[in-house]
Amino acid sequence: MSLQIGVITLFEPMFAALTELGITGRALRQGLWHLHNFNPRDEVTDNYRRVDDRPYGGGPGMVMLAEPLTRSVQRARAQLGSQARVIAMSPQGLPLTHDKVITLSQSAPLIIVCGRYEGMDQRFIESQVDEQISVGDFVVSGGELPAMMLIDAIVRCLPGALNDEQSAEQDSFANGLLDCPHYSRPPVFEGREVPEVLQSGNHALIEEWRRNESLRATLLNRPELIDVARRAGRLSAADERFLASLSGV
């Protein structure tokens, strides 16, 4: 059964990048997932199709109105099922992680709400939204790009979405660590050589090198992930010995 994803957005054409291109486009054509767009402007009847208004208490910007957003969620639930989980893309949410992506890829239908302007009426969030998710500590013009990132990450995890299922298993964060460096042809580029071990054909040594380089990259760039992996029991005695050898890095 394909994963059903509904998106509540004022800018439906943006999502063509997911439905027509790349891995997500191919997965959609394979029937692994399906996208349903719901525009809040379709839920209002005034001549201007207004979905925002000035905030109570004053201040800059506009606030998305609770009523058209609520009606959009209700329309989406009617189509996708009452069990659909409603997610709002928001800097108020918990940071997105690989584990969360895996969970959502195995979940019931999803409804993703893309905010605009200064934000969404809090009463809509409290009454209709199951959880809020953030893709980072920065601000963009709306929730569409974060929603597209979330959907892309989810679709990659669906069985059959990738030509090589090991690609997902070896991605950064799949095992709690950053990925190792990768090389392709030619063997020498601008004086820089591909590591000899990768050309050796010795698969055991190659796997050891990749694991160690993954540990090295994580320690240098995201050292907090080493602590998380250690607490989760994901580091072997060999891993710990290699990390200890990097103490001077």
C-alpha cells in the first residue's frame, strides 16, 4: 500500500519538484506514495480569497487564519482518513532526525501544514496539529521548502524507492554517525589520489576504513553524535580504540 501524504499549502506548484523529478518522482510513478494538495484559499468565499489577517496585539506581518486552515485539515482527513497525523512545519517544533523520518515513513497517512507570513493562529495549532517539526534554527519564507525536505527524506526510506537499498542504510545518520568520504573515477584528480585501500579489492579492509572514517568525520564535525551513539550501545570495542587513537585530533 502506498504512503498517502497530504500537503496544506498556498503554493501547490512548488511540490512539482517532488512529484516530477528524481527519486521522489520515480517513487510516485511506481505507486510507492501519493501526494494530495489542499489549498486554504479553496475554503474561503470572499472575493479576495483571504486566508490571513493582522495579529491581535499589533506588530508586523500577518497571521494565517484558523478557519481556512481547519477546513483544509478537515477536507484532507475526509480524503486520507481520520487517522491521518497532522504535522506543522515550524521553528517551534522539535528538530527533525533520521529516527523520526523512519517512524513517519512507517506511519499512517500524513497531513503536512505549510505556514506562511508571521505564522498560524495558535488556536488552529492547538486544536488540529498533532506535532510540529523544525528542519533547523533558521527562518525561511514559508513551510513549503521544509515540507519538501521532510517528504523527500520520508520517501527515500520507503521500500523500493532507491535502486540500491544499501544506499539508505549507508546514509549519514542511518547508524547515528556521519557518512564516510566517497570517491569515484579518476584515481588521481589534481594531484589528489583515491585512498589506496579503496582500490585494494579487500572488502574487509574497505569496510574497516569506511567505519573508521565515519567515526573520524563524526568526531570532527558532530562530536555530540559520538556521545549519543555511545549511550545507545552503537560503538564497538574496535570503534572505541580508533576514537582513542584520535585523541590528538
